[in-house]
Amino acid sequence: MAVQLDRVRRVFNNTHVVIAGMDLRIDTGEFLAVLGPSGCGKSTLLRMIAQLAEPDSGQIRTEPDGERFQTAFVFQDAHLLPWRDVLDNAALPLELMGESKARRDEKARAALDQVGLHDALDRYPAQLSGGMRMRVSLARALVTEPRLLLLDEPFAALDEITRFHLDVQLRELWQRRGMTVIFVTHSVSEAAFLANRAVVLARSGGAIKLDRILELPAVRNNELRGDPRLGQEMRLLLGAIEE
Ligand SMILES: Nc1ncnc2c1ncn2[C@@H]1O[C@H](COP(=O)(O)OP(=O)(O)O)[C@@H](O)[C@H]1O
Ligand SMILES: [Mg+2]
């Protein structure tokens, strides 16, 4: 088990029940997509899993082995520091952890290599495209070798071609690293393409309308985009959203 939610409830302003009592278990190594319309509580849920916010009642447990457990969070905006170059942006979490310059440069280089940014190390954020900035953000999340990676609509602001590339890259990273991934999106096609399991949330109250293991091949590449099996999964997810 990586994450377990028991009867989790979150209310804003005493009256606005965003999540009314959610039970959800996410196993180690899963790639879970959390899908639902804007405002349904996806970010609220993810922030609680990241322990950036607390539920009003109920319980969220993350992997029992507290010491080795590590979480990284990727937001829709890359949140890079404009006065730092790519290498120093990616190395930031290690700096905060007190690692030596040599160690953190080595690890940041390796992470940037994995997202295809090895030849942009000394560029500054203003000199990067939106897709490259998001790659730096991903690399920065990966430098600490998290076992749980939480992503909140990370590619939503990018153009479709860039998003397609990043989808494939993220899948490969997940396969290589064996981490648990929770990916929040409002895109049916992105959820189906990326995930092994998808959870669809109701428009209000955070009820789980569908919890499904996707019947798709393990290797996801752009050929799959036109595959009828992907279309079938998308129809099922969309049906649950519109129900
Ligand atoms: N800090 C907050 N205070 C009050 N209301 C909030 C707060 N955060 C989120 N909400 C409300 O909770 C609902 C769910 O928000 P959110 O989790 O951001 O949805 P999603 O990420 O699915 O778009 C929305 O109606 C939003 O306005
Ligand atoms: Mg959100």
C-alpha cells in the first residue's frame, strides 16, 4: 500500500463540502489518474495526500515505512526561480536537504538527462519554452528519488504536441523508476493514455463515480493514440463524468 484514505472529509467555509467521505487505496507502483470536472476537488484531494492540507475528518495514511517514504509534487505552473539556471533549479531540493554541491550537481544532471534536457543546463527559465520549463520542474521533482510522485494538471497549459511528448516521457520515467504516481487531470484522453487505473470524481461531494483498471498495453507510445482500445477507455471515462 502506498496511500490509503479512510472516510476523508474536507469542507470549506463550514458549508461547502468538497469531499464528503472518501475511501481510496492506492497500491505501491500504481499509476493512478484522478479525473473530474473543474472544481470537483481534485487539487484539494492531492494537497491532502501531499500533507499540504489536512482533512477535517477521516484519515490519510502513506506508506508505513516512514523514513524511506518520499513525496514530490509537480504543479501546473513550473514555479522555477528565474535567477537560477536549469541545473541549479533542478538541484534546489537537494540544496535544501544540505547535500554537497558536487553531489547535487551530479544528481540534478542525471535527472535532467532523463527528461531530455542535458544540453540546456546553463540556460535560464526565460530562455526556455513552456515544455522545457515543465521538464525542469519534473527533473526537480525527481532529484530526491521520490517514491510517490503527485502531479496536479502539470501539462494542462502546454500545447498538445508538447503534452503528447511529455505524456510519453512521464510513462517511461514511471516504468523505469517503479514509483507510485498520482496524476490529476481534467483531460479524458490524457488520463486514459497515461494511467493504469483511473478514478473519476463526481462534480460535487468527491464521490467516486468510476474506479477502473484500464485495459491497455503497458508500453504507451503515440501509436496508441489512434488505437480503438484507447477510444473505448476514453468513452467509459467520459460516460462516468457525464452520468
Ligand atoms: N482554500 C479554499 N477555500 C475555499 N474554497 C476552496 C479552497 N480551495 C478550494 N476551494 C473550493 O473547493 C472546490 C474544489 O476545488 P479544487 O480542489 O481546486 O478543484 P479542482 O482541482 O478539481 O478544480 C472548488 O469549489 C473551490 O472553489
Ligand atoms: Mg485543481
